[in-house]
Amino acid sequence: MRCFVHVLSCLALVQAQRSTQYSAQNLWKPLGAEELQSIASWLREQPDPEPNTSGPQSVSSNGIFSIALQHPNKSDALDVLQNGRPSPSRYARAVLGYQDAEGPYLAELLVGPLPISDTTIITPLEYPLTRRTGAKVRDLYGIGSSLGAWKYRIGRSVADVTLFLLGGAVTGSANDTLEIMQSNPYGQEKDGRLVTWFNFKAKSSTGFDSQTLLPSALSFQADITNKNWEQWEILQWVYDDKSYPTADELREACFAPGFEKLGMNFDGNWTSTDQQGAPLPMEHLPPPTGSSTSEPRYLYDEDQGSLSWMGFTFCLSFNADTGLGLFDVRYRNTTVLYELSLQESLAHYAGNDPYQANFAALDSTNGIGSSAMPLIADYDCPAHATYLNTTIFTYGNLITRPNSTCIFEQAADVPLQRHAAPQYTTVTRNSHLKIRWCSTVGNYDFVFTYSFSMDGTIEVEVHASGYIFAAHSAHNEEYGYRIHDHLVGSMHDHVFNFKADFDVLGRANTVQLTKVAPVVKAYSWSGGEQRKSMRLERSTVRSEDNSSLNWDSNDQTMLVVLNQEEKNDFGEYRGWRIHKGAGSSHLTIQDSPVVANAVHWAKHDIYITAQHDYEPRSAHALNAFDVYNPPVDFEKFFNGEPLEQTDLVVWFNLGMHHIPTTSDLPNTLTTVGHSSIKFLPHNLFSAEQSRQTINRIRVNYDGDRVSGIETFGQPEPEPAACQNGENAAV
């Protein structure tokens, strides 16, 4: 009973609000529910900016697509953090839908100053964009409202064909067993036309979200450019790797003697994520969990949205487009990162199947942050974690996602340090502070984790799970493994782009490349003999002309962000090393016509650019609506600017080449769907920082006998019975 009461009291402590060691104001704290509602109400009262139109429309009933905090410019924020200036006024970034003579469009607007008052105004928010169209982008969200009726009309017109080929139909009836899904993004031509592929899929019949596992071999291509959906035109039908210009020609071929049908993918128990089969031995016993019976060692300030732990301090921010970001990251009172945040997520498929070949989802279009889901205690995160809600305004609605972010400390499964000698053994524990959130964008679940370690290491991780977007097996042998009756696990690349705005001991930084290189050299002691060895070759990234990089083979080159004006006690430049972890980092398909100029950030592993307030993001949530002239074209960031001892930004990619196997059914597993990167202190201090922790032990030996144990002032542990069971060893 004493153990149970102790656990309850500790869980209560976890939820208690405590002030952090972060002394500044969180300038990036998201807008609260009342602020968002106030802005939305005010926007609805404003006059239409377009004359002779019916006002905001196409996005929602009130025309407001999204509202979020407009982050302050870095130059203004640092004036507050470093120079003690008053905090700048807060502004909102709002995306509204309008209609003009050319059709529906979305306008990105700056609203402020806040709170709403007589001085609040609206201005186009164009300066963070690389194109100049008045912060306007054509609205493709509105197409969705027309697709349903059009798909049903198409489905009814070929119902005899789909009943024959696929065993079902799309008619709009509740009894439909098929559905039609469009490619993502909408297919776009250079002249602006929308030419998109569609595929017939079986509907889920099991109650599970399995429709992406149920493709058919029947697809069609349509021009959906016209504003009137009744004028949309089907260009071709494809079945069994044969193209038919019209439905009548497809019908004629289908019902001709000797026509061979392909098999169809239907739902069944194989798509269920519920437990199946006999339980494994000993599974009646619960597995070990990350339970904690002590007061948390991190300090989270709920009002401020700031966090501190073991020498780290930083602020949290969250937005509907890209989710959770960290700002003003400091370690041991030194500046490390001004910003660490996700920019975009891309899944690019391939196949002989035209539907798969034209599928390349840009997830911020649907909202990576707005797709954040509640976390399940003891499964996604430990039960003792601190759980945070997130509030966003998207698609015209205020939404609160409960328990969508978690914070917890977790013991590492290997020691941070150990050494055994005849006279003693010394071991240091390691633990990690983790901030985690999960986004379910359509079929995929992405688990994002920021981790901090006792030695100062910062890690960014992405794990992928959920249902794959599979293809029909016909003619797709070169693009995946056959994983079910008529199913291929369609190959695809995941690429996640992040921004790491380093400020290592100040804004003036340089990226140094240190290569472990083979060398043949005669030494003073080698008697004139040429010796094969290795040495370090140092260089710097001098300008944006040579700052698009890929990781070196054999991990031979270290990439370090350092400050050449700061040296440690031994004369070495102080910095942070960027170390590749797991997974791949860039897109296999270069210059893909599916996403064109919208994903230039995905061509390499890592990029360095000069920091500018007008280049806050490498991508944009509306890039998918105009891939040839996107709101943000990352390639335009590169104009030859010098990068030595200047304020620079590192843009890095995580990702994975995913070639699904039978292990991806019903869901992809996070053991293979994983990518990571680490930032490690690099000659940052004159001594390794974890030596300060008391969470270490030294066991002294006199021969085979333990002669003494040094615990360095650690608190007394809980009784062994409370930790490991009544029969645990003491």
C-alpha cells in the first residue's frame, strides 16, 4: 500500500505547475482559445477586400481557413532577449478564402497589433514568401466540395464495368463497396491546368481505417481545371497497363471474348490491428513500464510554456501547419539554438501504376499540427508524463486536442559512462528528457520526439507507423514486394525537413567540415618510409554556393557549427557537432514533376543558408496548390551569400526509403520506420559536463571482495520491494 500511495502523490506532483529556470518571456507562446475566438469574430466583421464579390467563401462558411500566432522576427526577439527591450506587439497570421473573377483564392494576412483594438489592421503577409502575388494562392481546398458529386456521377456511368472488373460500384449509395480516391497533390501542368489521377479502391468493411490497402488496377485521369465541375473531362482510363481513351472503349474491351480480369483487393481480418493468434508465453505478466515514483526533475511552467532540465532551458510553441517547435534553446547558460522546428513532411511514391507514380503528399497542406492526436498514457508516453493540450484554429473552427504533447524523463537503457579496472568499477547513469507528439496525417502516424541527455546531447527523432498506401500488384514488380493476394507494398520516400537556427555562443557562426582522410606520408621517425595512415582535413562552408550537402560515405566527415571568436581553455573552437543518426535523408527522385518547385529542400541531406527574417520557413502549407510557382521556393534562398562568422541556419532532413514487406501489414512498425539526428557539444567546454551529476557509482575492490561503495551523495533509493517486487535483491 505504501508504494501505491507514493505513486499517486508523485503523479499529483507531475501535474503541479512550477516555475522554470527560464527567466525571459516566451515570445512564441501560441494564441489561446479566447484570443483566437476574438480574432475570428473581428475578421468576420471586416469588409470584403475584393469589390463586386460576394465576400469570403470556399474555405468555410465564414471564409476563415486558419489563424495562428505570427512569430516575431528574430531581430526583434533578440532585442528583447539580449538587449532588454520591451516585448514587441503580438500579431496573428490568418488565411482567408475569397472569390474574384478568376476564381477562389486564399490570402495570407497579418492581423494586429493584438489584442483586438481600434489600432488593429489587416495587411497582406507577403514578406516571408519568395513569390510576389500579394500573398494570394489559388484555392484548391474548395475542389473537395465538388469531388463527391462528380465521383458518384463517374461511378454510375461505369457501374457495369466496375461490377464486372472489381465486383462493386461507386454510386453514392450507402451500399457502395467501392470508392474513388484522387492523387495527392492534385496533378498540375506548367500552364496551370489541373490534370489528376484517380483510383478505384474497395471500401473498408471491418471498421478499420484500411482503405489504402485496398487498391484496384483501374485508374483514370481527368482534367478538373474548369470552375464548373460538370465540365470536368476524363482524358483516359488505365487497366492492366493498357490505356483506353474513353469509357466506351474500356467497356468494349472488358466484355469482349478472351478479356482477362485481374484480381481485386478486399478487406478482411488481415487489415485489423487487433490482437490475433495465441498470446505469447509469459504475456499474462505485464511488461516493464517507465513508471516513476519520484518528483519530476524537470520544471514546466504552464503559463509561460517554458521548460528546464539539467542545464537546458527552452520555450515551446505549436502551430497547425507544422506542430511543435522549440525556441531559445540554451545549455549551461550558453545560447545553442534560436529555433528547432519541423518545416514539412513529404511522402513520394513510385510505380508503374499511374496513381502511385503521381502521389507525393505534402503533409502541412492538411496540417501536421492540426493532425496531432491525443496520446495514450503507458503506450505513447509513460503514465507519469506531463500531458499538454493544444488549441488551434483551422478550417474555420477552434479545436482543442487534449493530451497531444507529453513531457517525461526516461532512464537510458545503457550507461552514459563506465570503466572497469582491477581496483574499481565506475558507472554513470544516463537519462533523457523527451518532448513527444504524434500526428496522424491521413493513413500515416508520425511520432516526433525531441530528446535531451545528461551530457548535453540533443536528438531529433521521427518514427512512422500507420497504414501504407499500397498498389495493385499487376505490373508493379519493380516497385515493391508482393505482400498480399493482389497487393504490392508501393515503394516510397519519406523526407522530413527541419530548421535548426544555431546561435552558438552568439549569432556569428561558421560551419566547419572535418574529414577523416587516408594519407600516405613519411614521418620523422619512419626512416623515410611512406606510411599509410589517416589524418584530419579541415575546411569551412564559405558561401551558399557550396552549402547544399550530403552526408559523406562511411561517416567520414564531421559537420560542426562553431564560433571562431570563442575558444575553450585548450585553444579549440567551441561548437556543436551535427551527427547523423538513423534513416535516410533526401529524396531519391530528383526534380520530380509531381511536386516540381515545391520541394527543393528535399534534394540534399543538409543545407546552410544565411539567416534572414524574410526566410523563416523552407516550405509553405499552400505549396501543394501551385507546385510550379509555390509561395515558398527554397531554391531561391541561395544567392551566394557568405557564411563564415555570420548568422546562419541549418536545414536538415530526416527520412527513410520505405519498401514495405509483409511486416508492414496491417501497420508499418516503428522499428523500421525511424530516422534521427543528434547535436553534440564539440569542444564546447573544457570538461565533459555530465561529470557534475551525482547519478554515478564507484565500486572499489580488494581482490575479489568489495571494499567500498561511493554513491556521491545520491538520495536513498526506495525499498527494493517497491522497485522490483517483494523478492528483489537488496
